[in-house]
Amino acid sequence: MKAHFWKYHGAGNDFVIFDNRSGEFNTLSILQLRFLCHRHFGIGGDGLMMLQDHPEADFEMKYFNSNGREGSMCGNGGRCIAAFAKRLGIIGDKTNFMAVDGLHEATLITDSWVELKMHDITSIERGYDFAILDTGSPHYVKYTDGLDELDVVSEGKAVRYNERFSKQGINVNFIQYGADALHIRTYERGVEDETMACGTGITAAAIVAAGNQNTSYVIPIKANGGKLEVRYDKKDDQHFENIWLCGPATFSFEGDIEIPK
């Protein structure tokens, strides 16, 4: 099966994208999806997305992790697929699209900067040096020193596969305050490795980093793959609204690939 694809990344968090409005890729197997995301044998990516028709939105985003299984919400993927939809001429500078966690709004500020509205937060579990919350995907956020030297894979695995989280999995984010931004590194479930950036993780980290005031916040973020920003309104320590994940959505290349049976 020969297929045309596009490749995008959001601050180094990279994705294979198919235009699946015809439904021709509906029957791809887990092994085929893994092949497409494989960095040596396929195209390579942290995940794969399909842009599909939807009766109640401009389009639907269907997201698969690099392990070939359908994933939860991907924030950087959402920004990239909005940029892709504009490239196809489906939308203009604004869109509403359907994802696994419901409807999302996105605004394309420039050809490569996209702002994505995330769902409200209504519950956060807080510990001494960590917090757990769901921003479309479940996240564990832990404060740390020496972020640059941290073994994110081994430390992330220890949390992701512990007794509490091993069945469903959880994304693990390590954060440290910098002079001009909140610094973050993330171990992603489904990828089972550190990624250059994680949109829902960046959102979770920015919310955890809110101060004591119930007001509006703009949190600059520095991930390994680049700079992003999260804006939101804090109502109280458990409730956050009007959450926007803002950052680059960059077209890399497009091409054709033969997908093995």
C-alpha cells in the first residue's frame, strides 16, 4: 500500500500525518502504525495523526502513539494538525476540531505559531514535591533540581511503571524554575521515552506552577525542543479555566511511503 504523508513537529515533538478524509487508512494495523513511526525503518515520529471528517466540527483528529495504539489527547499534535488543516485549505486562521477528549478551539497566529484551547481543570492531587492532574492526558509533575543532569528515562519509568500507575500509565514531567521560564523535561507513556516537548505535559506543568493569587497567568516554558507559552485563569487551587497552549507548529516535509502488509 502506497501512502502520501506529511511530517510536522511542535518544538521537536514530531508527528506523521495522513489526510484520511476518504477513510483509506482506517484499516491500518498496530504493526503498520508502529512501522510508520519507527525512526529506522519507517518515517519516524513520536506519534501519528489522521485528519478525518466530522459532522459537528471542521475535522477530527485521531491520534496514535508510536507504539501503534490510539492515544489520549496530544497538545502539540493538536496544534500541528490545525496547521496541517490550514495547509489543506480546510480552515482559515481559526478552527474547532474534535479530538478524543472532545471539541477544541485553535487559532493560527502565523503560519508556524498556533494557540490551542485546552479543557478546564477541576481537580489536582498535590503532594510535597509533586502534583497529579489530567490535561487531556494524565500527568505526574515533579519539582527537581539539576534538571539538565537528570536521567529522565529511568526516573520517569520508575513512576510510570510503579504499582499505582502501571496499568493505565502516566506521563512524567520534571520541572525546574529558570530565570526567564519554567524548564521541563518529559517521559511520555506510549512513546516510553523522553520527548523533546509534550503539549499536555507543558500545560500541566504551567498550571502546577501557578502562584497563590486567583488571577490570570502567562507562563513561559522552555522544553528541550524550544519555547512555548501557557495562558490561563486560576479560579482557585483546584479550578483553572480559559487554558491556552501556545507554541510552534512546524511543517518538516512530505512524501510517499510503501506500507508493508
